[in-house]
Amino acid sequence: MTMNSRERMLAAINRQSVDRIPTDIWATEEVWAKLRRHFGSNEEAMAGLHIDGMTHISPIYVGPPPPPMPEGESANFWGMRHKLVPHNGGTYNEQVFYPLAEARTVADLDAYVWPQADWFDYSQLKGAAETARRERVVHCGYMAPFYFHNLLRGLELSLEDVLLEPELSHEIIRRISDFFYAHHRRMFEVCEGLIDVAQVTDDLGSQTGPLISLKVYREFYAPQHKRFIDLCHEFGVKVMHHDDGDCRPFLPLLVDMGIDMLNPIQWNCPGMDMRELKAEFGQRICFHGGIENQSILPFGTPDEVRAEVRHCIDSLASDGRGYILAPCHNIQVVTPVENIVAMYDEAWRYGSLIGQR
């Protein structure tokens, strides 16, 4: 059996048999520029590397324009401000202003201009989805209440809030989540039956352990995650949950709530052994990611990258199902093109042996 990219990705998401292990890519713009120089264009890079991938679609923002910013800074519709900062030969758009950092009361929250679903034009979304799904899985949507609590308050304050200001925290999280819910319901209604995947996501883990306790998660964030997961499933949309670092304590609850995919599987973090995750959750979810992106992919040899590809396939696709191979996060500008080529070439070659397992 030979599958196209859409069929292969959907089969993996549904934990069905595939003709080879499907692949996806996350990369910085500097990396895409390197790939364009090597292959000619983004499309030629995708084809040359045998990347199945997803097509990401979103509505058009038509809401209030952001206020004027100092040179080199930008603002989004949340009022968060960012500044381009050089980093290892590339740039990152780092946040420099947190709109609710000074909020102390519900009245302060009332004074903030919360985003509205009406700030978006959804009229072109259905056509975009219909076009995209001819070739690839369609991804639309991103709901992350913990992360946006961090972005509105600042990481330190948001971590303190849930312990010192629980009522204020509940109200901030509710208002964030109400916008996400209304916005995504509009998208899903316009594109009913056309969207394959949406993210209900949050970075609950760090390199060494969880950022919050399971008790805090259950009280403040899990109810919103469940609300979003149920919304996705109401429209037949699969739920991808992205969670960096050691998110192991949260996984039983997240799987029980209904996530369909887990990304990025940072196996070098505590509790994230790939074989253990596959054994415990592999009959219920698809895994996405896995390729170690902090040392092996950027600084290893091509042979070491190939060995890492085999390691991930053997661990997360031990039964030949339920795995989409991708880097653990955005491929960074310090990564040699030779290593990127080695990763996807080995995924294509070794991943094509899946039918012999």
C-alpha cells in the first residue's frame, strides 16, 4: 500500500497501519532560509526531504490596530510587546511587556481590553481548509491558558498568582479561556468537517521537572483544557497537546481528558523515557516529535543523527503505529543542513521498513 502525505499522517494520528513513518518539521525562519538555499524553495525542501507535514490555517485579524511602538518593537492584539533580539546567528522576537503585570483587582481586569472573536474575519477560512486538505492534514487552532497567563502577567507573577491570588488567577484564566473558546468555536463552525487537528496545549514542564504541581493544574488549568478538548471533539477535530520538558505527572489526566497526540517528547528530561511512554499510553495516543534538538541534531554528526532517528522509531513506533517523526522543537539556526538531510533521509529509509516489523 502506498499512501499520500495526508493519508499517512491521519493513519498515524489514528494509530493505524502506515506505509512508512510520517514526518513533520518545525524550524526557525533562518533554518528555512538555509533550506531554500539548498533546495530552491520551501516546497522543494519539503519534497526533497520527504516531509509529510501539516498545513496551518487561521482567520484574518481585522480588529483594532496596535498602538505605535518604539523602533524595533511590535505589539500584538493582546497588548503584548516584543523586540527582536540576536541569538546565535539568528533572532528571536522576545517579549518585553506584559499587559497585566500591574493588575491587582478584578477592576484592573475590567480596564484591560480583552480580545474578541469579532476581531477576526472567518469568511476565507473554509476555502483555505478545502484547498489545504487536498494534500495535507489541516491544522487550525491554538488554546493555551497556562501559557497565556504567563504571557499576560509574566512567568514569575503567574506562578505566584495561583498561590497568593487565587481569585484573581481564576478570573484571568477564565477570561483568557472564554476568548479561546468563542474564537475556536467560530473557526470550527465555519470549517465543520474540514479541520483535522487543533492544539490544546501548554508548557507545564521544564528541563528538570514540572513548573506547577498537579494540584494547581487540576484546580486552575485542567478544567479549561477539558473544555477545549471537548469542543474539538464536538467537531471531529483531533487534539494535539504540546508540552515541553518533564510533563510526565500530568499525562495520565491529559490522556483521560482526551488528548489524541503528544508533542514534543523530550526524552532526555526526567520521566520522559520513550519506551515507557509508548508502553503506558501508546494504545490511546499518537506521539509527535522525539528527535533530540539540543545536542544531537545541532551538534552531532550525521551518523549520530541517523542513530537518533532509529532510536525514536524503535521506541515510539515499536508496534509500527502512532508516531509522527519530527524535531523536539524548532530546528535552530546552528543546525547544519547536512544533519537535517540526514534526519529526514533516515526517517524515509528506516521508516519505510515499518511493514517488515
